Amino acid sequence: MAWTEDRVEILKRLWADKSLSARQIAGRLGGVTRNAVIGKVHRLGLPGRAPSSRRTRRASRGSAGPQAAAQQRPETRLGIVETGSVPVGAPQEAARLPNGEYATVLVLREGMCKWPIGDPTDAEFRFCGRHAGTGNTYCEAHAQIAYQPQIRRKRKPSDAAMAILDNLRSSRRVNV
């Protein structure tokens, strides 16, 4: 199917009607797929659209949806109860140094928490500066936020065996 000028104009008009999905537009045009519509829209440089309507349909069904559930009960993640954007237990304000100043990139030293606070483009930008311990990057509260354990993935025996064989093959020397 070729994109004629008439079909491109119809596409532009249908795309401007934000209530239609790419699949519905493809159905009205006929002879094109959803992906063809999206590709042509992209090549024409037409403005983007709102995220998928699936989320809004799911949220508007009888239940309140995941956003309302998150507002009703605080989310716990690794033992940290979050209220708003700052986890409870995490320092909300940077520590002042003995000279009364806040920790900046120029005064950060080993054993100081390097958790950034504020907008880096702002003059008030600083680092936490609390005691982090030797060899640690963050204080204990910020380390709980920064270092979250990965979910251990169970390897299939065949994957583990293949990895061992690959390792052996790569380290094997051939005498010629």
C-alpha cells in the first residue's frame, strides 16, 4: 500500500483526534497495520500522543487503581517506609561541617556521605556530609536507599553447565 497525499491527510486528521488509537486509525484507513501508522506518523514528525489509554481504562474500572492504593498505605521497600519522596529515617538535611559550612565537592573526604541533596545547578546544592565510615560512599540511611538487593535469579542447570563449558573452552590452550 502506498501513502498517497489523500491518505496522508486523512492520517493527519485522524491522528489529531486524540481519542483514536493507532490500531483504530489503521482500521479506518484500511490496508495498513498499526505499526505502519506509527511509522508514518513518526516520519511526518506529527506531535506525540498521551501514554496508552490502557492505564486510564484500568484505573477507571470499579477499583481505585494502583495510584490510589499507594496513597492509602505507605510503601515499604527494604524496610524503609516512604512518605512523599524522602524515606523515613534518611537525613533530610545535610550535616554542617565543624566550620559551619555544608559539604561541597571541594571539601568531600574519605568517610563522608556523598549523597547529593538538591539540584546540581542550584547554588544551594550540597552533599549529605554525615559520617559514612572508611571505605563507604554513603551514610547508613542513604546506603539503604542506594544499595537495594537484586532479586536472585535462579539459573537453569543447562545455563550453568553451558557457562562452565564456555569458560573451559576459552581457557583451553591448543598445542600446535
